[in-house]
Amino acid sequence: TQLLEQSPQFLSIQEGENLTVYCNSSSVFSSLQWYRQEPGEGPVLLVTVVTGGEVKKLKRLTFQFGDARKDSSLHITAAQPGDTGLYLCAGARGYGQNFVFGPGTRLSVLP
Amino acid sequence: EAGVVQSPRYKIIEKKQPVAFWCNPISGHNTLYWYRQNLGQGPELLIRYENEEAVDDSQLPKDRFSAERLKGVDSTLKIQPAELGDSAVYLCASSPRQGEYIQYFGAGTRLSVL
């Protein structure tokens, strides 16, 4: 049983479209992270959220942490081919605790 | 500043053979992680070091896997003997210290066991 679930598993869209991917759990997390991983590379941290209801923006990417700190979403506006990759969420139950990763959403943005 | 360096990038071995992976973390980072990433999945923690001490190895299959971090810098992860199910990408990551939210990952070693 996955502690963190991500949906959709796969997503293929055209350049310029908007999209949202989700990260859900029945557990409460003290912090949650989003990573992007490209083929043949390690994950790269995009953002860390720690406060319930928190919203962070990184250019065309908007991250939201659920009020109950059990879920998160990542919204991409006007997707570009460079956004293609595996998007992973990872949560930690407490300070100093290990981060547990979800299975990821594989995004493909077609030109 | 150099990132986390892993070698080799690829390794192909036959089952029952031994294999070792090497990781050089970012200079000054006290915390080092080894993860395994199966195809289509997220990384799963195998072991975490704080300096030279393994503080969490609960997910490391100790019958065949071993790890060490001598002098609290470089680390090696070994599998002996390898099984078909060990085929995966082995990722190393480092953080400045325990509790730091940021993990920096290496590019990984892709292991294929035939």
C-alpha cells in the first residue's frame, strides 16, 4: 500500500494547455515536496510546503498544500515541452523524518 | 560547486554476481541517503547516514545488501549476490544536515541483472 498516491499516473498534453496533478494520502505530513525527474537523471527539488493551505508559485507552476496537510496539487499553466518529466511528491511525517515518495505522474508535453 | 557524483552510471551483471556502487556527496553535507527506484515508481529509501553513522537502515535487505560511509564522506553500496529483482536505478542523495528539507540527488546507477 502506497503511503502517497499520485494521479494521474500518465498525462500527455499539447503545448500551451494547462494541467493539474495530485498527491494524496490518508496521513498527515509536516512537510511535502515536489520534484521533477528527467530520464537518466536524479529528481530535482521544485518546492517544499509546510503550512496547511499554503500556496507557492514558481513561474508557471503553482503548488498548493491541503488545509489538512494530507494532500497537495501542482498546477502548470501553458505547459511547454521542457516541462516533460516525472513529477514526484514526497512527504515527511515530522522534523528529521525521512521523506516518503509517491509513484509519480509522468507528463509528456507535445510541441 | 560539484553536485552529488555517482559511479558507475550503468552496470550489467549476471545474477549471483556481486556489484558495488559509489557516491560522493556534496562537500560539507553530513546526511547521505541511498534510494532504490524501480521502473515506474518513486525512490524508496534503503539507508540514511548522519556523518559515518547509519541512523536508519530499516529498509535495507541486510542478507545481501551492505553499505558503508568511511570518514563520513564517500559511501559505497554493495549487493552480494545480486538477484534478478535487484534491477533498478540506485540513487544517492545528500543534505547539509538532518532535518534539512533539501535533498540533492545524483544521476543514479542503473543496474541490470541478467
